[in-house]
Amino acid sequence: MMLTDIVKRLMESGSVGIITHIQPDGDALGSASALGLALERLGKRVVILRNDKPPAKYSFIPGSHLVADCAEPICPVETLVVLDCADLERLGDGLQHYKMAGTVLNIDHHISNTMFGNINMVDTNAAATGELVYQIIKLMGIDLNTDIAECIYTAITADTGCFKYDNTTAVTHGIAGELISIGVESNRICSQIFSLRTLQQTKMLGRAIDSIKTYHGGKTAIMTVTRKMMRETGCSQEDLDGIVEFARDIVGVEVAALLRETDDGGIKVGLRSKEYADTAAIAAAFGGGGHRKASGCTISTSMENAVEQLIKEIEKCYG
């Protein structure tokens, strides 16, 4: 019912705004562009509102002509679609557009979603928000062209770790197969997202790996990245994307964390688990959230205290 309600609302809307969470990842970026391009084909006035500049590795995603700065004032839209965003705090400057929108459609797959929309489509079984956008576009009767297919494939690939995470299902592979048959170059997209790395990123990877310490008999691995390390390697936040997985992939590790000092003195935490630990529960203890095996939070303290607090919370996963 929610799916048909969302499609009905989109079909009736003359103007649609699309927004994702701050610091958008591949799923957010791909989903927004796919839906935006699809609605544009129906003759809708579409704008993709963006808080932050996306990571350079996603610069190939089509649909950049639809993007506007989220902080800039625009005419209120009839319908605002919020994609891949679990709560309103993650909207950043987009909160102003949320307040002005006629109807808000909340489309997401995070278990921590707070159901803030007028219509909520939150499917925690979906591997990516891109899967839900695919369903919406198909139900609207829009034929997938190469650009839209590439956007959806990027979204799904990013959130499944190139189909290696256990959120990947038969449905995921079925959608991917259809997208490839349309003309998506899967090897190019996977390489662009997961394999290409600048010299600065490579240096940071080495520093981050060297910082790894293990706890709980080797079941927990923690990486720490300081502002000094960021300056010395010339890296930015986006250059840390995916680094935590090198800690998670260590033999015997169940939970891995990357802790990064922020400019305001806090600690940004990225969490990953391998088999059974619920990282969303760990993140929730610090006001964060996400998925069972991939989540994040911010801890307002020193690096030393953040590590100590995090270790105590992770220990609860081991019974």
C-alpha cells in the first residue's frame, strides 16, 4: 500500500524535491539521481537538494544538472522525497525544505528510521534504498534507460560492498542482472567505487592500518585517525571511506571501528561487524544509528575517552 501511495503522490505532483542525508554515500547519491532522472522524463519540475559535495569517486553519476545547493532558498515543492535518511537530524540544511514541503515521502531501509514522513516506505529487508527506488520507477511505468540504470546499480553496489555483504539477496541480484542487460558496465562501476585510490588515500590507509589495536581477545579491532594524520597525508573525510573494512577483515575480528577526530573536537565513529554483532545498537548508545552490520555515531569527548567508552559498549555484544 505504501508503495502505491508513494507512486500516486509522485504522479500527481508537478514539482518534486529530492534530498538525502548529509555526507551522502553511493546509495544516497545513486538513488537520488535515479529518481530525479525518472521524474524528469515524466515532465516534472525536479530538484535534487544536496548538503555536501559528494566524494570524487561518485562524480560519474548522471543527473548533475538537477542538483542544487541545499542551503540556497528555492521555491517550496509540492512533494519532498527524503531518501536513505533515518532521521531529521541527518538532513542538515535540508530541514528548511522539509518544513516547507507540502508532502514528505520518507523512503529508506535503515532499521533506525524514525518514520518522519507523511508517507513512510521503510523496508529494512532491502539491500539498498536503490532497490526501493527501482520498484517505484518500475511501478510508475518508466522504462529504464542507461543513465537511470547506472544510478540504481551504483546505489546497490555501494551498499552491498559490490554484492559481498550478507544484505545481498536474490532480489538484489535479479535487479542487478536487469540493469546490466540494459547496458550498465558493472566492472567499471565496481572499480570506480572500490578499487581506485589516490596516493594520499593510500598513505592514509597505511597510517590507519598501523594504528589498529585489538581488544576482547582479538574480537574487536579499532583504528584511530587524528587531525594531524589528516593534515600530514592531505586527506579529507571522504578519503577514509571504506578503510574500516580492513580492520573488520582481520581473522578473528567480529567488530571493527574507525574513530576520527573532527574539527570541532569530537570523535566520528564508523562501525562494522562480520557475523553476529549489532553495530546499530552500539551506535544507538551514543545517539547514532544505521544497519546491523554497518553504522555510525559521534562521541563528544577526547579520542582516548571515546575509545574507552566504545570498548565497553562493544563488549556487550560478546555476552
